[in-house]
Amino acid sequence: MELAVIKTGGKQYVVSKGDTIFIEKFEGESKVGDSVTFDEVLMVDDGSAATLGNPTVKGAKVKGTVERVARAAKIDVMKYKAKSRYHKRRGHRQHYLKVKIDAIS
């Protein structure tokens, strides 16, 4: 089983062919069906030997396809101070991409 460790959005993901991952949205415009290439590959394992990068593996790429562009569930952020009648409530919804991994090379 071939797998790789990629870095995107400040996080690391262990992926293999056919996996679906949820990542933070890129700065540019992304839409369903777009192809995505991850160049920051930290490790590649082909089943018999693992290749570790220093910090990345040269020439390694992981390709995927965007399946969904959406926003996550709302997170309530609450600030409260006891006995002073102070409270603030704010919500946040993070944008994300659902990506299916097509190939590891």
C-alpha cells in the first residue's frame, strides 16, 4: 500500500490513493472538479521502502481532485466574566475543501 505524508494549511495529513481529506481552503478560487497538486511531500512509502524528506522529498507530488467547497459547522465563541455583567458571543464557520487523492508520484 502506497502512502504519503503531505503538508498543507499548516497541518500534516497521511494519505493514500483513494482517500478523502478535508483541508483548509486555498487563497485562490477553487471549484468542484479542479485538480490540486501538493508539492510539500514530507514522506513517501511504496510498501517496501520509505523515503523521508529533508524537509521535503524532492520530485514527489500528490495529486487530487476537489469534490466539495463548503463551510464547516458553526463554532460558538463565548467570552464571560463572572459578577461583572460582561459577556460576548461570536460565531465562526471555517471554509474547507473536500479533496479525493488520485495519485502519489
